[in-house]
Amino acid sequence: MKIGKVVGTVVSTINSEVFDARRLLLCDLLDADQEPTGDYLICVDAVDAGAGETVLILDEGNSARQIVGWETAPIRAVVVGIVDEVHLPS
């Protein structure tokens, strides 16, 4: 799992039908200090996240496909949670 910040949405007019009625979010991955890394993922939104929110990203193809319930879906990453706080050991 990874943590990222939603920076926008992705619109696709021609796509696999698994993406019909699903929102695609552009997420900037965050490092351990919650700073943007500049590495981005396009994620299927499973929790109704919005721009600017810090989110939990499941970035494992098979697990991501299980979330949407489609065994052969062309999906790699899914937003599965909205992060309220991150606590690191001091």
C-alpha cells in the first residue's frame, strides 16, 4: 500500500467497460514525511475521494481487481481509503 494526494481526475472517452461509472483519480505519491515525490499513479476511486485529500492506495494488480470484482480488469491501483492522520515513531 502507498499514500498519495489526489491532484486531479482523468477523463477517458474510450476505455474498457470496467471503467464505466468509475472515477479515475490522478494521485501524487507521498514519501514518509508526507511530501510529494513527483511520482504519479492513475487510480480507480473506490471511496469517493476528492482533490487535495490524502488517500491510501492499493497498488497491487490482483488485489485491485478484487476490489472492483472483475478478475480480468486492466486495473493496477485503487484508492481504498481517505487518510485522517499519519503517526511516525519518533
